[in-house]
Amino acid sequence: MESLRRTVAIVEDDASMRRSVLRLLNAHGFLAEEYTSAESFLGRDVRNNVECLVLDVDLGGMSGIELQRRLKESGSGLPVIFITALDDDALKVQATRAGCIAYLRKPFPAALLIDAINDALKP
């Protein structure tokens, strides 16, 4: 019997980074959905069961930190893994206090992201 693929959403405004993460996740057996903005993620079909969110901190429009806040305020327990090119300790503290699973600085080793997703999806 084939096991069900777990769904991970990627919210990243940089197309090449988004494609790279998408390919990485697919190669590791995840079903990946991609979004170019926080707003497009919020407007998705909620019947699609996203189980983990890989979220860029610095997006055009609503930031990744703000999206995480909105999700928490709505009662969502969706695990979030932040990725960022910004070297900003204050943002890292903010994200960690908000309860992110991991905070990865670009470029990051692929194994770190896969390990963080696997940790987030543990029962």
C-alpha cells in the first residue's frame, strides 16, 4: 500500500528559490504547493490540507512574520519554518518567540530544511 505524501506549502517571492525548494521537497517525497505571497497563501483553497509551511520572512506585501501571526490568531497550529536572506537577530528572536520550528538563513543546506520539516510533521 502506498503511503500518502505529506503536503508542505512554500511561500517565497523569489521564483528561483521557490522552484529549488519545490524540487527538493518533491525529491524527498513531499507534495509541495507554492505561493508567491502571503496574500496568495491566505487566499488558497483551504480544502487543500497543508501540514507544514516553509515561509520567507521578507515578502513583498505582508511579511512572513505577519502571516504567521495571522495564522496563530485564527487558531491555526500549522508548523512554520522560516527561511530568510536577512541577517537580522531581532527578526530571528521575533520568529522564535512566535513559535517557528526552525529559522534558516539562505543559503542553507538542503538537509537542514528536510530535517526541520520531518521534525514539524512528527506526531
